[in-house]
Amino acid sequence: MKRTDANQAEIVEQLRAIGCTVQDLSGVGRGTPDILVGYRGLNLLMEIKTKTGRLNPRQVEWFTKWHGQSSVVTCFEDALQVINGVTL
């Protein structure tokens, strides 16, 4: 069953409000990040966690093996840092 963190809807809404396209990937599972964000020609993978949330073992494995961009965000401000080129 697909689960999303409580802050995901708000972050997605705010990203869309600034012109991002957002694809929900939370149903993919196997440690895959929650969302794919398109912004100014870039594709950015973001795992959304609450302030106290932690990556589970499958997510840790996914992030360890992934050779491209991926970030963990807990709020819209974190996501802004990612789309502005600051890797978290």
C-alpha cells in the first residue's frame, strides 16, 4: 500500500505554484524517492520526510546505489534549495 508523509501534499502544491511539474512516484516502492520534479529543464528526485522522519533500509540502499541526483527534503524551503542547485 502506498504511503506518503503528511507534508507531501503541501510541498507538491507549493512546487507546482512556482512552475514545477511533479510526478508522484511513491507507489513505485523499493526505496524509490517520492516525487520527480521537473523545473527549468532539470529532473530532480526528492524523497519527502517529516522533520523527524528517517530513511528506511530500502531507501538507504536505493540512495547508496543511485548514481544520479537525489535529495531528501522535509519542507518547501528544502525543495527550493534543491531546485536552486544546493544539494542536501
